[in-house]
Amino acid sequence: MTARTLDAPELPASFPAQVWATLSRIDVGDHIETKGDKYKLSYLSWSWAWAQLMNHYPESQMVVLPPERLDDGTVTVNVAVEVIEGENRLVRQMWLPVMDNMNKAIANPNARNLSDTTMRCMVKCLALFGLGLDLYAKSDMPVGSWDDPLTPEQAVLLAGLFNKLPKQRQNAFLEWQHVADIAAIPQSKYKDARTNLEKVVREL
């Protein structure tokens, strides 16, 4: 499947805000891969992540900075990504220790270890711009859509459940969600709100 960028409102005026609004709304859910048996690690393919950046900002570039070798022989790689659009430039930097499949830093890594970690570090750096940050935040939706309003279908479903509650329970639910009206619940709270309402309705 191809990446889906959620419909967004008009982009903000500043370039950093535009980059965030664009990349943080790309849905990476269908592109998360796992590796390992006992210790399963979730990650995004570096080639896929880079392709998404190129789709929106093809002038961008990655810079591999000198790695840092510590006294115990372990190594931390450093990567900078510069997002470019015309005269606009935005740089973020990230670091990542060279680790084994149990996420433990390894001593005296070889060239392949360094190469693989460098590309994983690049993906982590892209998350600072918003791309795939939901993976690190352990969210099932793009971080850029957390504050989006409910879809009409979601609003109707929640309202139907909400209206089955007695007035006192309705007030308690709205206070728990920190909203004045059921329609004001954002996307980030939809799943928990629906689960809670369904549970309360079943108990009535």
C-alpha cells in the first residue's frame, strides 16, 4: 500500500510548521515492520521513510557526522537531515548507539553494524520532523492528526452511545474527557472514549 497523507487544513506560514504539518500527518501504520523472535522490535524501512521525504521535499539531504567512540568500545553514530524547499532550510540532528538485536550497545562494531545503525538513525532523525513519530510514541495514528476533529461517522457513533447515558453519567463522561460537548472530542481520544461509552452502556 502507498503512504496516505491525511487531509490537512491550510499549511502554516512558517517553514518549520509546514514541514511538521506535512510529515507528521503521513500514516506509517501499513509500513511498520518487526524483527526478532523473543524481543520484537518495530521499525520503518529507511528506504521507505526516505522516499516519503523525497515525495514532499526532494531537495533534502542527509549528512553523516563523525561517530563517537566511547571508552568501553561502544560507538554512537550521528546523523543530520536537512529538509530543503527552495530557499527554506530546516536541520535536525539525531544520534543512536550501535546495538544488537536486544537493543544493547555492542563493543567494537564492524562496518555493517555501523552502516545499518546509521540508516536507522536517519529514520529516527526524520521522526523529529514528524515522519513516523507515532511509532516512537506508540500511537496507532499519525501524531499530526491527534487534534483533528472526529469524522461525521465517529461523531454520530459516539453521540448515539452518549445519549443512552443518564444525565449524571453524561456530565461525568464530559468532565473525564475535558470537553464541554461530545463532538469536541479529538481523534486522539476517540478510541478510549468509544471503549468507555460502550462499556458503560453495557452495564446499564
